[in-house]
Amino acid sequence: MTDSKQPLSDGSAPAEASSPEAPEGTTRREFIATATVGSALLLEACRHAPPVEGPPPGTAPAELEVTFKVNGQLQTLKVDPRTSLLDALRERLGLTGTKKGCDHGQCGACTVLVDGRRELSCLSLAVMHQGAEVSTVEGLAQGDTLHPLQQAFIEQDALQCGYCTSGQLMSAVGLMSEPCGASDDDVREAMSGNLCRCSAYPNIIAAIQQVRRLPKL
Amino acid sequence: MSSKIIGRPMDRVDGKLKVTGKAQYAAEYNPPGMAYAVIVQSTVPRGTVLRMQTSEAERAPGVLAVLTPRNTPKLPGADKFSAVPVLPRLTAMQDSEVLYNGQPIALVVADTFERATYAASRVRTTYVEKAASLKLEAGLERSEPALGNFGMPPPGHTRGDAAAALAAAPVRVEASYRTPTEHHNPMEPHASIAVWDDPEHLTLYDSNQGVFFMRQFLSLLFGLPPDNVRVISRYVGGGFGCKALPWPHQIMSIMAAKVVGRPVKLVLTRQQMFSLVGYRPQTLQKVELGASAQGKLTAIRHTGYSETSELDAFTEPFVNVSNMLYACPNVATSQRVVRLSASTPTFMRAPGEAPGTFAFESAMDELAHALKRDPLELRRLNHADKDPEHGKPWSSKSLLECYRWCAERFGWQRRSLQPRSMRDGDALIGWGMATATFPAFRMQASALARVMADGTAVVQCGAADLGTGAYTVFTQLAAETLGMSPEKVRMEMGDTVLPPGGLAGGSSTTATASPAIRSASNEVRRKLVQLAVADKESPLHGLAEKDIVVEDGRLSSSQDTARGETFAQLLTRQKLTHVEGKGDAAPDPAEQKFSSHAFGSHFVEVRVDEALGTVRVSRIVTAMGAGRILNPKTARSQIQGGVIFGLGMALTEETLRDPRLGRVMTADFAEYHVPVHADVPDIDVHFVEEHDPHVNPLGIKGIGEIGTTGIAAAVANAVFHATGKRVRELPITLDKLL
């Protein structure tokens, strides 16, 4: 897993910074590597998390309590410790904007921001996010005013079926504060963990670049 | 028809819902008391279930039911499967036979997804194993003649004497091609939520390409009147063919909901999508071409095999393109299928045309090389001015203009004829091209349009938008016909309470539903005009109907546009809640006098690193002559998406089954490689303006699939031009170039 305390550069970093090996990269390769440790994570979480009520020794607790913020709102849930952050959002909080495409960290549809960094919500357990700030696609717009990326996605027709769109958007939001080079190729590399089977790829890149070229506020 | 709204590059009307996460897909409904089901699959390719140990699963926390072949309810209409040709045979735990690895053999239902998933892992099964047929090549001797899918004619065609013409041809090429099994992999997994509203009424939230088709199937299978079944599929996260027909999970979710007496949600995992739903079958193809010394085709022979399951004789009709793509007097094409211990294949974006154009357009490139002629010139020389298969005129055809536009845009005249003759540093550069084609047809549909007293309109048609832009183009069409701003028109689709729309298949959605929507909207417009001129209190009273202009939700006099009133004023004064119109549309027999196809061309540049064997597509120029384009923005996305779908086919996509166990070994995105951002260059897409007065009333041809035809050949031809290596087996992975 990557170090979340890694300082972010000013965006003028060399292209290598967004290569698959870079700590901030969220490429498919990294997703896959992470996927293979998914079950290990699950075991770890079950081992270390304090049980809510004392089940008999040796048995997993039926439910654990976790509190985190989602789009600024404090949420406390009692969840099966096996519940992924993705399923907690979709099945427990009714926030179905975040999508399940593969449940293995290979498609990016479930991308959310956790404490400002993009993360695959299918690959992390809900109970690992005690005290975290989670941002989902439902939190991007301010009332009726769309986030500039949402607006750009519509203008550039950067979506078709719409199922990968939330993940593409959240990944793009995360990308904005990552050291990514200026070229289309840099963005393509940094977005390659987000699959789009309708293949709106060129339009997604156009939308992201349109927003990146806007004057900084 | 004037075109103030139709033909405009309007933003997608469902765009805002989709970028805010509010578009609701099948798995995102939450009926009270919903339980979760998880499918258990067979682990042997062929055999009989001997024993299933389910007690541990049944005892696991939260489990409501474990269904196996022993206790699964019998389906009242299961015996009707074979009687109805449009319905595939499916396995849904009706017996203990295992016909492929990954077949559904049990279903676990629990109160949460986690508990159902865990309990499903505790089901233990023992089998009596039987010999399985797993390899296409090993089954050629027992192959069967290919049938037509669902009542279509079998693939294959004979005209003239191809054998004699081949023997006499001064120039001949003969080659065998292979395309692998491929999976659609829409981003949204197949999902169903089954709700029994009462013992005789069923609601299914489902991700599919045609709610009415699904309803027909389910009502038959469960012995219910069609009106007792409601299927809802408002937003579909991609289909590409694999959500057209029903699969076992729909049936299983419904059975489970009956058994546990609660709504049941069943979502396939990505891995399960490689064995519980269809795929494009692998093909073995042989193409023989004969030509004069000048390059005129004198003979075409195209034959081959595709795989199917033991359940259903689905055919990938790949020879059909060879029958009609070029002028040639002597043609013989035919196909056979081989039954394997595998799940049933199905339609996948450009079924037949995608693998068929790979083989045939590769062979044309081989012929050009044998003749030492430019591949584009060879195609121009053999252009079919009328449909050579049926002898009919084309309803319209702009292929030569597509070639011209692409060649100029691409800079084709700078191409050197010799392979391996273009370089950029270490990279070998290759330029290849191919023709694209897809037939145009339409089905039946009905629509309803309603202008409301508040000045808005609702237009309904139970068609499907899989991300194609159908919601948007239908809104444009209705708005223009009604004389309203598109912002005031709400399009409703994907629900069997709406008037029947067609199935989203064969690139036919727009051609099918548009005439019905236009006709319904026209009726409303006519009624509004009639109401106004007959109403003494209307400023338009007494005017002739033909002197009324309808624009922007307002009726006015064509002599004096200040004289008039809005729809809302008229309806409010008349104390009407709405004015309604209905429209029906079906193919007109007169359309059969013509052959209707969309045509196009792809020009592709590849860069090959010879030391590594890697192929990068660096440039694609595509032109399409595809009839009337209702929205160039969404249409461009459709073609671009189709092209990239074809890039995956060309370079990366391949489903592999274990040769001993028959289990899919590439059952996730780490092993099955669909194109990603970094694989895709900018794609230059151009629509040739084409007015087709014959294809259907609106001149629409359909653009969902043609983008995927020809592209794999264009890439393979470019790879040959770059390297001198002819890759006849997809995907073109690096091992084939080293």
C-alpha cells in the first residue's frame, strides 16, 4: 500500500511521477497487486478490530461499529466486518453513485476519495475507515451547481452508459492534486486504472484536460 | 423535415443524472425486506451432480435458503424452450446434468451479501464426471451445419462457380484465420432484483437490452400472463449483446424470491460473467480469393467453424460479409458449428461482421500484396455498385466517399507499398486500412406522446438506452416534431408499462423507435392545432390548420407570429390535463426492394517495437456513411467506442479455457485485457452526409456496431505493412511478432 503522507508536488513533476511504479499512481497494475492482498486485509481487520459485544473466543464478531464522514456527513454503522467500503456505501448508506464493476480493484468504477486521495472502495473494508473522510460522486456538486469536471464530462460527452463515470470522475478529482504531467499521455497513464467499456476514453481525457487548463482559483 | 433540433450535437439528456450518480441501475433499487442471492457454479466441465453437502451453508448465519437441483422448483414453462425458436435453452438447476464448467448448480440466499457469499463457499459438491469436449479443433469431424440464429437464414451463399473460378484465376490467395472467444464485459455486471408483488404478479428490476423481450420469456417460463410481469431496465451499464437474451440469473432470482417470500437481489460477479452469460465464440476461418491479373475479384470462397455449447446451436455468422462486400461473380460461403462442453455463446457487437471482416479484409490485403497493388486501390476496383448477393440496388452507399475522405485525412498517398519500408527511429511504422459494414434494419415499436397542461411533454417508448444516446436522440426527435424545446421534453424508456419498443440489437434501436415517436408526436401536434383553431377564445380561432406555426411550445399564425398562445395557455383554458398521441411503426415491405447497409472505412497507423514485439496504435481515421445522424456528438462517441472495442479485439482480448477442466482461466480484468486509457490514441471520426430515402421513413441506418467491423483487419494489415509479418490469429500479442 502507498504512503498517504507522501507530500504532493506542484503538478510540474516529470512524467515519471505518474508512471505505474510511482507511489501516487493508481494504475491497473497497482490495483491488481493490491487485489491479491485483499483477503489478507480482511483477515487482518478481523483480527485487530475490537469486538462490539463479546462473542465467544475464536469466533468472528457478527458486527463492528465504525464511524466515518461521507461527503461531510458523520455516519455511524454497525457492519459485518467483511463489508467492503463499497458495499457499505451502496447497500447500507444508499449511496449507489459509487459503482461495483469487478469487486477486485481491477476496473476503478468504485473509486472514491479517502482523506483526499483516490482509493478503491471495493478493496478496503468499511471498518478500516474509522475517522476517515470519504468523498463520493454524490458530494461533488454544490446543490445544483455541478463540479467543473462533471460539467466538462457532459460537454465533452465523456460518458455513454454511465456506469464507470462516477469512478472516472472521482479518479479525475483525485488526479487534480497529484503530480501529473501536463500532456494528454500523462493523463492517460494516470487514468488507466479506470476502465470504460463503452470507450469514451478520448472524451474523458478531453474533459479532464479542459478542467486542468482552467485558470486556478 | 426541418432540422432545428435533429442533427444538433446536443449534450446527452441523461448526462447530469449520470455525472451526479443519480441514474438508477438494476442493482440499485431497494425494495423492503430484500435478500441477497449468490450462485454456486460447477467445477467440472461435464458430468452429473452426485451429492451436494449443503448443511453447513444452511446453518451459516443469515441464510434463508439453499437451492440445488434437488429442491429447486420446477419451471412451469421449461418444456416450452425448444418450441420457441427465439428463446435459448438455459440451465437453471432443473436437473443434475453438468454441461460445462461454471454452470449454476446451487443458489444461496441470505439476509446480507456477505453472509450469502460466505455460505455459498461452504457448499460441497461431488460429481460423476463424464468425458468433456473442450477443444474446437478436436471437434471438427463431428461438426454440424450452422443454423440461422433465432429464425434468421443460415449463414452461407452460393453464386456462380467459385471452385472453377478459383482454379482458373491468374492470382490466388488462400489463408486460414482464427479469432478467439471474447467476452463483452460491460462495466455494469448483470443484475436482477425479483419482487413477487403477489403470487401471480412479478416485478423484475433487471439490466437488459429489451424489457419486452425479457417479459415474453419470463411469462412463458413462469406460466404467467404477460401483463402480470413487469420488467424495469431504465439505465443499463453497457450491454454490447450479452444483455439481449435472458440468462440463468434472471430465472434464479425469481425462483429464489418465490421460495424465501422476499425480494431477492442477484448480481453476477465479474468472474461469473465469463461463464453465466454469453460470449463471442471462437472461429476458425478459411478464405480463398481468385483475381484477374489486374485485381478484379473472380472468386471468393469463405468457410469455417465456430464453437457453441451443448445447450444451443448459436452461430457466429462470419461469412455473410464476404457475400456482399465486393463485386464478384463466383462466391461460395458456408459455416459449421462445433458443440463443446462450454456455456452458450451469443451476439457480441457486430456478431459475424466483426470476426468475418477480420478474415476477409485481411485476405483482401494479402491479395493486394500478391498483386503488388495498393490495398485501397484494390478495394475501389472491386467496389460493389449494387448488392452482389441479392442483385438489389443499395438504398444508399457512400463507401467511395468514405475511402476518399479517410485517404486524404490520413495522407495515404505518402504510403510506400513495401512492408518494412517506413520507420521512425527504432519503431517500424505500418499503415493499414479496411472496409467496415453493417446491415440496416428495424423492428416494430409503439410510442406515446403527451403534452401536459404545464407546457412540458412526456414521451414514452419501452426501448433501451445502453449508453447509446437513445434517450437523447429520441428527445430531440420528439421535441422537434412537437414544436418544443428539448428541455421541456422528458423521454421515458426501459419499462414494460410503456408502449412496446424493440430490442436493442442489430444497431436497430433508433431506426425502430423513431418513426413511432415521430408519429405519436405528430398526432399531438395536430390535435393541439385543431383545438386552438376550434376554440372561440383562442387568438387562433378560425384560422386554417395549415396556417398555424408550432414552435417552442407555442402555436401562432404564420402570417403574424405575435398572434398566438402557448400549449399551456390552450390546455389550461380547455381544462385539459394533457393532449395525447400514439404511434406505431413497423418495417414497410417497400423497403425490401433495396439492400440497406451502412458502410465505412478505417485507416490505421501502428508503431511496432521489433525488439519487444509491442504494437501501439498511434493514429486512426474513420469515416462512416450511415444514413441520417440525429446527433453528431453522441454518434461520434458510438463510432469511437466501436472502434476501440475493435482495438481490444485486435490487440488484447482473448478468453482462454483450461484445456483439461474447461474452466475460463482469464475470468477477470487482470487476465482479460480490455483497452485502457493508455491504449487509445485520438480517433478522427467523420460522417459522410448521406440522405437515404429508402431505408426507412427517417433515413436512419444505425451506428452501434459498424465501428467494430473492419478495425481488427485494419490493425493487422498495418502490422503487416510495418513488419512484413502476417498475423492471422487474434489478438496480435507480442509473442506473435517476436
